[in-house]
Amino acid sequence: MRIVIAGGHGRIALRLERLLAARGDEVAGVIRRPEQAGDLLAAGAEPVVCDLESASVEDIARHLETADAAVFAAGAGPGSGIERKDSVDRAAAALFADAAEAAGVRRFVVVSAMGADHEPPEGTDPVFAAYLRAKGAADADVTGRAGLDWTILRPGGLTDEPGTGRVALAGSTGRGSVSRDDVAAVLAALLAEPGTAGRTLELIAGDTPVDEAVKSAAEG
């Protein structure tokens, strides 16, 4: 299976690349900066230099032509302002989805955020509110596409604690946190489980082994 990951140098993406490479998948990570290539190679992924804020649909589609699945894990990141929340977390997600459709890649997984499905509460930091709105708009764009077998994953608060391999994964989990290790493990399992297509799932730390949680989500 060949999987192309947008935002290939992100903290979740690098973890996911290691997991996919270890199980024998062919992995490529889309990055903006050439100097990040070494980290992807060390993770077992092919680096693809392509700026999603300036590339065309055709540019990106060329990198997806031989893919079996695509993962949008890009984000403007800490320290970015409202404008880049829109240009990366919303617009780049839509562009990557356009490219997947153009390349005939149906399986499409999005790393979103818990809270992206409603208007941020009054008093929310304006930049974080812009981030949630951008994620919500991207999710709405992707879920409206008949040409994609999409899954939206909305993790809770992210931590760098070691993964436990046990999670809560459902349409609604309630608030909570989850390690980036476990998010990557869930993404890897989702890519191997086509029955999760068409589902929007929240993810926090829990008691259910990852594979069992993903299987249950596919059946539910």
C-alpha cells in the first residue's frame, strides 16, 4: 500500500510514517522545506517537497498518482496567525482533496481537531478560534465529496506522553487528551480498515486497544 501524507514533517506524521514503514507500506511525506527531508528518510518515508500554499492541483496530483491512500496531517502550527490557519488548515486541505480526486485516490483520512464541529465558545483565543473554524470548514468540504472514501479523525488535546495503545474512539467521546503516539497508531489502523470510511470520529485516551477500537468504529 502506498500512502502519501500531507504535512509529512509534523509530529504526528513522523510517528505515522515510522509505523507504516515498519509494517511494510510505502510512504511519502509532503514537506515544504527541503532541509526536513532527512527526518523523513530516517522515519522510512520518501520526502516530497511541495508547498501546499502555492502548488496547483495538478502539481500535487502528480505526487498522488500511484497512491492507494492520502492523509491530510498538515497544519499551520504554533505561532502562526489567523491568515495561515485559513490558508493551511482549510485551503490546503481542500486543495489536497482536489488533488486526490484528480489522481483517482479514493481513501482520504483527515487529522482534524475536537471542537471543529461547532462555533468556538465566546472568549476563545481568536487565533485558536480561527484554527477550529478552519478545521471545521475543511471537514465540511471533504465530507461533501462523493469521490472520496473519507474518514475524519478529531483528537482531543495532544500530548507527547508515550502511547499506551489504548484509546476511546467514537462519534462522540467527550473531552480529553491523547498522546501523539496513539493518534498515529489509530491513523495507521484506520488506513487498514476501509469500513471506517464515511465516519467522523473523536479520539481520546481510553481503555480499548487501538485495533479493537478501530474495528468497533467500523462496525458501529
